[in-house]
Amino acid sequence: MRELFPPGELTEFAGFVAAVNCGLVIGIMYDLFALLRKPFKSAVTTGIIDLLYYAVAMVIVALTLLYICLLYTSDAADDLI
């Protein structure tokens, strides 16, 4: 009988889901930061809010990439091969 997820494909699917979730979180966060920027007309305030958004987005992406990397390099992934 054929398996639903052959060995190795489960980690690929989990990595794909993690990347999609990361994109969704960053997209929603962008909209929230845009709402936060709206009342401010100053270029300095807008720049500070943008830098804050970029910093938070960078941390989220870095953590997602770390998670995906650990999926492929962990001992549990070696057992599937």
C-alpha cells in the first residue's frame, strides 16, 4: 500500500507550510503597520515606523528560515531518509 507522504516529503510539506504562514503573518503585519502610519504626516515618524516594521519582519523571516533549516538538518529528518 502506498503511503500518503513518502519519507522526506513530510519535511518538505512542513517547510512549505512554514513559508506560507510566514508570508501571511508579514502581510497582515504590513496592513497593521500601514494603519499605524496613517495618522502621522511627518516623514521622520513614518520612517521610524517603517524601520520598526522591517526589523520585526526580518526577525520573523529569520526565525522561519531557522525552523525550515532545522527541519532538514535534525536527527528526526535523518530517520526518514
